[in-house]
Amino acid sequence: MGEGKDAALVDVRLWGKERGLGVPYPVVCHLLDTAAVFQALWDALLGAGERREIAAELGLDEAAARVVVAFWAGLHDLGKIIPPFQAQVPGVFGAVAGDASYRAAAGASALRFRHELATHWAVVSLLAEIGYPVERRQAGSLPHQVAQWLGGHHGCFADVVLARQAAVAGRYQPGLGEGGWEEQRRLHLLELRRVVGAEAVPAGQLTAATAVRLYGLLVLADWLASDTGWIAPLLPGPAWEGRPGQLDEHFGRAVRAAPGVVRAARLGRAGFPSADGLSFGDLFPFRPNALQRDVAEALPPAVEREGSGLVVVTAPTGDGKTEAALFAATVLGRASGARGLYFALPTMATADAMFPRVGEFAERVLTGERALLLLHGAAWLSTVMDGTPATGQEEADRWHLDHAPPSPGPPAQPAQPDVPEGEFSAELGTAVEADAWLRQNRRGFAAPLGAGTVDQVLAGVLPVRYNALRLFGLADKVLIVDEAHAYGPWMQTLMVRLLEWLGALRAPVVLLSATLTGRTVTALVDAYRRGAGFTEPCQVQPAYPGWLFAGARTGQVSEVREVGTARERVLDLTVRPVVWDCDDTAVQPREGGRRSALREVLAPVAEEGGTALVCCTTVAEAQRTYRDLCRAFPELAGREGGIRLLHSRFPGLLRQEVTADCQAAYGKPAAGLPVTVRPASVLVATQIVEQSLDFDFDLVVSDLAPLALLLQRAGRGRRHARGAEGRPAWAACEERPPLVVLEPVDSDGATDPPRTWGDVYDHSLLLRSAALLRQRTGSGIAVPGDVQHLVDAVYAEDFTEHLQQTARADAESAARRLSVLDQRREGARVVEETLAAMTGISPPYQVRGDLSRLSKGTAEGVGELLTTRLGADTGRVLLLFAQGDGSTTLDEHGVLPLPAGGRPARDVVRRIVARAVPVPGTWLPAAAARPELPRAWQSMSHLRDLVLLPLTRSPGDTTSWSGQLADREVKFSCATGLERI
């Protein structure tokens, strides 16, 4: 061990942390620190029920279990006692390498052998040596389960190390070293065990659910104990030798400091109100409607029996599902001992809209730690996260919708921005300090409260790094999933897998939807029950509106509770068969075409006032429709807000401003102010408006889409009570909101989806929806009465048989065509579901002790599947505006110069990314043909995939800019966004 070194002592020359410290930090200190912080996290984050469950699995009392698992956590970096790791600091390694007792194979110090994998390989035998029970099946053996769990602390679990391999680990992994290396790992383990007091020997095994819970505590403990702010006060002096008394003293200091560090990181538990006298009125300042009242009366006694479970609510848009969900979350959270909630939504825009609502609810209803984070890929760009007034710099960074440059003024210090996950963090907290620990990389799900996109939770069941940390973050929260109908087969399959895991974790879940088929509801409920251990299938036929509850303790599914609604209405449906002339640029629209139909149905809006939504299928068609309507109604287009355009192909910052402008124009009337007819205004948009955005229009016009989505869009028609005085004369009847569907047809009048739509919607669903809509023309669609029947009817297996029995002259040929399209749709569905099942991680009941199943899908080529199926190949272009003086700026006004020089600061990164435009990957040139990024950007995760797009003023047009992207000309203006010519 070196001259004068007691062979029975841990060798404090072996370092565990070094960066940013000035002097190396002994690995034994970091092991003790992590064990101390783990105990504090055990106390702060785990509920009483979770602690009891873990202790019971290990065959220990709670006090002993707490100490034993903290001892395990401390072992996570035992694998740093290997030549390859120690050699990373040559000045320290030299003394150890010169010690004859530290033996290793030639070249061992240069091997690429990660320290967490070394922990996995080393700990298996060491725990067996101290009496941990060994099973014949290695994956079911507790020493290996703990070793594999520890080896995953950097995000991925390795394959099972077979018993025969573990017995002679050095032969298989020469990077482990021999002699002193092996002996020091043993001594560090024994001393850690002694100091922590973990002499008890557990007798049980780790279930998948327990492994996930403990894994989250382990990772968080390691991150907290690795912070230089933690380490600096604990650095031992130069004479420190790591003797038993010194180790005891160091651990005591760490134990005393740990609770404060956990509190400072905002890692705690939100408190749900007690059951005594809890009513809907205690949570919300208004009287409940029929749905909310029924949930408030019937759910609490059901949850009291079960403790946790799954709630599914189906109701029309605008029927108060959000408040019903928050009440259900309160009941479930209190009964299950949850420490918070996460509200998942389908899009970034809807997540931004929900974030302040969750924050207001938390401040008013919850107690304890209420750190709230917004979680999605661009959360750091969202203005809803800003808790303070915008600074001068932030105002200068806004994308001015009036197209005028900002007024000059003195420079202001930029505010510290909120930054995304990856290199930075995608999170922000209500009352969370600007440099808060939770905002940093991958830590968002550790916060007690969150609102964000659903992909953030689905990543928990994909084989990506730290997916188990996301599962941990959901394990003791109430998960609310809004718009549960809005996902295709790929995401629905992943949702099924997620619900299996949440069922195993007994985590409470609330699913909200306006249009769910009975088949889908059954699949989701069965997935949760299957995870909880109840494999017999159930059959659910949802009520509309209504709700159900499935208990996690018994697996029982309550009878679906059908409730009434005060918002009964009949959609005044008109189906307009049109020839698709959206691409026609002729001044005069053709008779019977889409352009002519739009002019006709929008004429009352332009002439008499009121608002209308025109929902298009593609961005390109929305842009063309916007321009055509501006030509058709020049007076309307000439007024501010007369005709608006909203789609995804605007720069992020500009899209946020457009959305905010739309919310002000079409949102809920302000309380206490007189309601009047709104000035004439038309919003042309893509399907992004159909989910969760609280817009209210007097008229909804939509291109043909699957029926469930059309009903969603129709929910934006007369959504808020404005009364006759608040509607134009042509729209005075609030109980019959008009829905006009533009059905593309061929020369024979048969439904004919345009080729430009591609695969946006399945063609068989479009044909089925068109046939059902035609049957309802004249009579309309009763909401909610007809909705569930129609949603299920679209997918009816005998649909073609009914079609053949209709009076249509072409019924037989239409049925044959539909049959072919149905087969194609079914094949595509099976492919997507199969790929999702193969790509996703194993369900909890298949893990069977092998945690590597959490880090890999069951298919080869998982990376490629994730890229092609999750849209990871979507491109981002950064618009660069060439100014007359030869400079290049990020804005068309020439105010924000293109950053030059070295690595950009946070506020500069935020400014750059805020101006990126998402585009299809097919738009982008080959990598070799792209303009070269600044060198400093190439190593930054949020900048390195940007494609620079130089733009110059369009000839003869002062409002637009042109450029070349791959082999196509592109055009940009603040009015229409980016488009290909």
C-alpha cells in the first residue's frame, strides 16, 4: 500500500472526485457522503408505505432497511478503484502504480472500462463474501441484483454477470486489476459497512418496482454528493489517513449536512389536504358541474377502499375535465401518500397553457414542498415560466409582430434564462431560484410538481439513458394525462407499457379524453391492472360524459358512471363536397372548389362580425389558405387581427407571440366585463388548435379529418357562454354551433383525400368519417349524446357491410375501396404497435431481477427505430438575415447580430434557439452541403444540429425574405412563417 501505509486501512490516495477541487477527494469520502445523502433522501422523499414495502421485501425492519440500502448506495463508485479510472489523474496514479501490491495486466490502465461497470462486476462476489444470500439463478440472486442496480447509476444497466464469471472477474475484465486493487475494494466495502452500521443481512430480493424507487434515490444522492459545494467543506487535510475514527467523524459531518442539502435542492414532498370535510368547494372557487360533482361525491369512498388506482374521465371539451382531474388527483394523492403530481399534455403549447393553472392550484391547495417545473424540449423558451417582469434585454429579444424595429435605448443586463434538458435544463420552478439544483440536467422529475409534454413520461419506457429516473419520478406522483385520445398506435402502445409500470408501482393515474373508443379504454385499464398483478381482462364501454375507477389493491373496475352535462348542444353540421383547388393560384376561384366554398361560408364573418376558425391539414395548405383569404377579404386582412395564421413552422419565439395574441383574441371573456360581439376575425391554423388551447369561435370550418379529431375541433365552437349579445346575428343560437367540413371529392363525388396530405391521416378513417358525417347532415350531431357511438362506429368491423346496404349508387365499389384501405390501415397499426412493443423496455413482470431489461428494447436497431418513429430526424433551421450593410443578424430588423467568437453564454444560446424553425428532415441538405456551424456550436447539444439558412430580401417585397434550402427555394415572412416555393 506504499511505505508507511497500514495494510488494514483504506488507501486515501485512491481518488473519487477531482475536477474543480484543486486536490483529489478520496473515494472513500465520496462513498460515505453518498450513503449519508441517501439516508436523507430516504427520509425526505419516500412515503411511509413505500418504506414499509421496501423493508418487507428485504426481510428487515424499517430502520435496518434504511441503513442497508444507504450502504449499498455508498458502494456505487467502488468501481473507481481500478487502474483505468485512477490513471485519469496521472500525478496521483503514479504513486499507486509504483506500489508493488497494486498488480494489473500490461496495458490495463489504458483500457476503456467504465467505473460503473467495474462496480457491477466487483460487488457481486464481495456481497456474497459477507453473507448475502445467493440463488442458483444469478438474476434472482440479491448480490447480483444490488451490483447491477449500482452499475446503472450513470443511466444504463449492464447485462447479467454470470456466477462463473463473477468468481474470477479479473480474467474477464483485466481492467479490474489484482492484488491491492481487489483488496482495497474489499476494504472500502467493509469500512463503509462498518461506518454506516449496515451489519444486517437482507434475506429477500428486489422487485422491479423497488429497484426503480431505490434507483432514483441513488442517482440523486450521487449527484448531490458530487457537487463541489458539498465536497469543499468536507475535504480532509493533508495528514488525513482514513483511520476508523477519522472515517466515523467524516460520516458524522456528512450525516449532519445532508438534510440541509436535500432541502436546499427543493427535494421534498408536496402535501395533499386531509380527508376531513374535503369537498370540491374547498379546492375551487365555483360550483361544480354534473361531472365534477359526481367525481367529488363518488370517488373518495372508492379510493378509500383501494388507496390508489386509475381514473378515466371522458367528457366533451369545455366540460371541466381539468378541475375534475385535479380534484381526483387530490383524493388519490392523499390516499396513496403521493408526494406530488405531473400534468402531461400532448404539445408544448398546451403544456405552457397548463403550467400556470397547476401552479395556481398548488399554491392554493397543496402544502409542503411545491417546487413546480415545466418539462418539455423548449421549456426554457417559454414565457410562462418567467416569474419576474421581462428585462430590457428580453423585450429586445421579442419578435415584434408589428414588424417595426424596437426603439433604441440603453443596453440592459440580460436575465438568466431558463435552459433546456441536455446541456442545460428544460425546467423552471414556481419560486425556484435562478440557479436552483432542480433546473439542471435530467433532474426535473425529482421535483414534486410538474407540467409538461407526454413524451417526457413516455421516455420512461424507452431504452434511453436515465429512463428509470423518470419512472422513479412518477412512482409516487399522481400522473394526469390530458387528451389521452390524441396519440397514434405507436404512442398508445408506449402508454400501455407505461401504465403497466405505474400499476406495478401502485402510482395513481388520471386519464382525460374527449373521444376514446371502448377498445382503447379497455386496453389502458387492463394495462394498469396487469402491472398491479391482475391479469384477467376486463371489458369497458365508456360513458360520454362519464368516468370510471380501477383500484390498484384489488384490480376491481367500478361501473362506468354516466353523468349529465349542462352543455348539451347539437352541432349544426354541414358537409361541403369540394374539388381540391388549394394549390390553385388563379385570381378567381373555380366553381365547386374549396376556395369558393371558404369564401361563401366566411362571408357572414367578414360582413357582420364574429370569429371563425379554419383548420387545415398541412402547414403549406394553411399558408396558401391564409394568402387566399387575404385576397378574398382585403378589408378584413387590412385590420389588425382580421386574419391570423398559426402553425408550427414559425420560429419558436414568434409562434409563442402569435399563440398569446390568439389567446387574447379568442379566449375566455374576462370576468366582470360586458360581453359584446367580437370584431370580425378569422384564424387559419393547423391541427395544433384542436388540443387543450382554450379558444372560442363563433364558426368552425375544417378540412376533412378523422371524426374524433373533427369533434375536438368542433369543441372550439361557442366553447364559452357569451349569450346572444356576445354573438353576431348569424350565430345567435349557442345551442347549435356550426361545423362546416370541407370534404375533398373526385369528379364522381367520391371522397378523395388530396395527395398533398400524404400520410397525415389514414385514408380509410377519412372515408369512414366522411360516410358517417354525410348521414348526419341535416340532423346534426348531438353532444354528448351521439359522440361515443360515432367514435366507436368509425372503427366498427362491419362498417363496409353497412356501407353496401346504403342507397348510394356506388356503395359496392366504395365498400371494395374501403376494404383495401382498411387492410392497409390494420397492417400499419400492427406494424407500429409491434415496433413500439419491441422498442420499449420490458414490462415489470418480465424483468424478473434482470435490470438490463430496463435499458434495452427487445428489438435490434433500437436507435434507428427511435429516430424514425419519434421524429428525432426532424430538422431545425436557423434563419440568418443578410442586412444591407453586409452584416448578418438573427432578426429581420438587424437588431440582434449573429453571435461570434467562442462558446456562447446561456442567454445567447436561448436567443439562438428561440429563432430556430422546425422543418421536416426531408427539407434539409446532406450534411456535407450544409453551411458550416461556428466551431464552438458544434459541441453544444442545442446548437450542433441547427442548419444555417441565409436569407436575403425578396426582390420587390419588403416584408419577405428568400433563400435556398437543399435544392428548393424557401421564403420567410412574419405573417406566414417559413415555406417552400
